[in-house]
Amino acid sequence: MDKIIVIYKGKEYMIIHQFASGYCEIAELTKGQHEIELVHFSELTLTLNK
């Protein structure tokens, strides 16, 4: 599965998991997957995959 890259608060994140409720687990690309944030999909901006 391809990585889905999004912008959140001006930084690039990767979606780890998206729940049916619309919330997503995301991890900042530069920090790896150790710091996961839970945010609603409506707060994210989709980007083109690199």
C-alpha cells in the first residue's frame, strides 16, 4: 500500500490508519512513527505522493 502524505499544521505527515469515525492516526515524516497523533481527516490537506 502506498503512503498517503498529508499536511497538518504546516508539516508533512503520513497517515498510519484511518478510522470509520473520520479520525486518523498520523506520524510526522521527519520524526518517524514514534510520535503518533490522532486528528480528524477534515483537518488534513492531501498532497501528491512523492
